[in-house]
Amino acid sequence: MATTTDTAPAITDSRPSAAKSVVWVLIGSSLVIKGFGFAWDFLGYFIGDSLGHGTTAVGAALTCFGIGWCAGLATAGTLTDRFGQRTALTLLMALSSLACFALALVESLPALLAVSCFLGMSMEVHRPAVSAAINDTITTEAGRTRAQAWLYWASNVGIAICAAIGGYLASHSGYRFLFVLNGLACIAFAAVAHRVLPQRDAGSRTSHRSAPSTTYREVFGDRSLRWIALAAVCGMTCAWGLVSVLPLLMTADGLPPTTYGVAMLANTITVLVFTPLLTRLLVGAGDTPRYPIVPILAAGCGILGLGISIAALQHTTLGYSLAAALLVPGEIAFSVALAGYISTYAPQHATGRYQAVLSGASAVASLPPIGVALALNAGGRPLVAALLLCTALIAVAACRPLHRALRTSTPRV
């Protein structure tokens, strides 16, 4: 899933250029850390293929990874809001490097399960801090939305890069080499964060102490956050179908792995072509977003559901590739809407937690493929398509109460 604008100067405001350059450095670093995210992407292959622990062990490790993913996001959001972006990002990326190095060393199943949980905790820990830095640096609502959209774009382009080069490197140098590279990338990100982000001064700490309490219980008291989180989980379930559902279907068709590569290539090319156009159309170039986020979110979730449902009924490389391309407008609209919500409605003292909640949608959305596999065996492709389409319809339906909740919410100043 990816969103961006057509030119870098599109995220502009009255802040000094040096401050704005920090945003670009962090977005670029986010792309790099995802591009080197080999430990996260190849965990299952390493445990099953390289160490030979079997499918049960792989499933247990991935479950531990998912648990750690949710816990890590919650921790990252809290640390960002409490101690500031520089401290949180530097500390968390340093810990992420340790998880990657540990994975390169352990072999026993108990140790692998523990490292998998630790690794999951580091999966998205940069997102809350980078989002908070964007919101603190850029003053205009549309500028923040464009920058947040760039962050989504960078992460997803990084994922595509990781998938493209990871298999090649693993076949030539082994999985452990990949994990060491991942750890070094995390250290580099920690060093960049420590270098470019300002340390929270005494006045800022006082401001945060005087701000309203921001426990997760109180954050979830925001009705708009609850509804957009529901829509995000359902929308991400459809978006993640590109990397979770499609391989299951292609395997059932007896198609070679190259089919998946072609489908991913079609999706990536479509992203690069349409993202600048659609983002500029949806956000505009001014200080205020052109359209409200709710209809954009509803349209994005609807297109995602339609695209992945069509994909579920395909049997050829061409069919899967066209369906993967069809997902792109939905991915762009979905990302722009979430970016707009964070930039407009997340309170300054709770941006980290708000971003952690929405990023957690990816963690929750990574679980349904198990159900998809069962549905494929029980009712075939029509049942899979129907379930995915119903998931998207739930997201669209959640947009109505979201709209009502946002009418009573106070936008960020």
C-alpha cells in the first residue's frame, strides 16, 4: 500500500527548511529500514527451511511474532508521547538491532519463539515517532497529510524492495547474513534519529506534563479513533490479501512462484504511475485538504474489497496481475485517509499512541489468512471472495458512525 505526491516540495509550510529536511530524512530512513527488513520477512523461511523445525514450529513463531507486534506498537506509542521522538526512536531502533542479531545466532525452538516475540515488538516501532515528528514539524493540515502519506508510501516501497532482493541475497549468502544486514540498518536508523531529531527541552517536558492524560484507555475513549480503527483493520485485511491471500490461491492453481512476482510487479508499477496523480487529486496542493477523509476512506476500502475479491476468482498470471493493479487506487485512498486522520485529529500530546493504534491494524490484519485457507478448503474461491468482500463492506459501514464522531471532534490546531 503506498501513497505519495508528485514532487518533494509539495509538503510545504512556514517552518525553516532545516526543520522540514528532518521530515524527509526520517521518511527516507523509514524506506531503508523496510527495505532491509529481512528478519521480519524471512522469519518463517529461516525457521522452516533453514533450521528444519517444521510447519508447527513456524506457526508458533509467527504467532509469537504477531503478539510482539501488537505489544511493540503500544510501547512505541507510549514512549514517543512520554519521552519524545528522539529518545523513543533511538532506543527502540537500537533494541530492534539486538533482535535481528539474536535471530542470526539462536537455533533452539524455545529461543526462536522468544526472539520471534522480541522481533515482532520491533516491527513498526519507528512509525509512531516519525508520525509525531511530522505533525510537530509541519504546520499546515494538508502539508501534514501529504507527509504522512509519504510515510505510508516509503514503508510499502521498502517492503517491495525487501521482497525483491531478499530471496536473491538469501540464496547466495544465507539467511543469517540478511539478519545481520537488518540489524546494521536498525543501528543506522537509531544514529540518524539521534542526530537529526531535537532533544525535548524543559519547556516541552513541562508542556507534556500539563497536557491531558494519554493512557490507551483514554485514547480509545475517542469514538472517532474506535471507528477508524475498525475500518483500518478491515481495509488492511483486504490490502494484505496481496501478500497473504494471493500466494495461497496461486499455490492452489499450481502456478510457479514467478506468477506472484509478476503480480507484485504489476502492483508496484501501478503504484508508481497513479500515486502522484491520485494523491494530488485527493489532497490538493494548498494548505487545506481538498476533500474530507471519510468519503476517501469509504471509497478506498470499497475498492480494496472489490479488487481482492476479483483476485480470489482468478486462475491465470494475467488475471492475478490485473487484480493486483486494481487494488492500487484503493490502497492510495486508504493511506491518504489514515494520513489525514493522524494529521488532523490526533492530539499533539498523543500522536504516538494514535499512530500506534492505526499501525496496529496491520498486525491484526495479518491473522485472517488462516481463516482464508480454511474457507478455501470448505467453500472454494467463491466463499473466499464473499468473505473478503464482506470484510470491506464492514469497513465502509464503519465510515458512517466515523463521520458522526468526527463532526464532534476538535481538529488539531
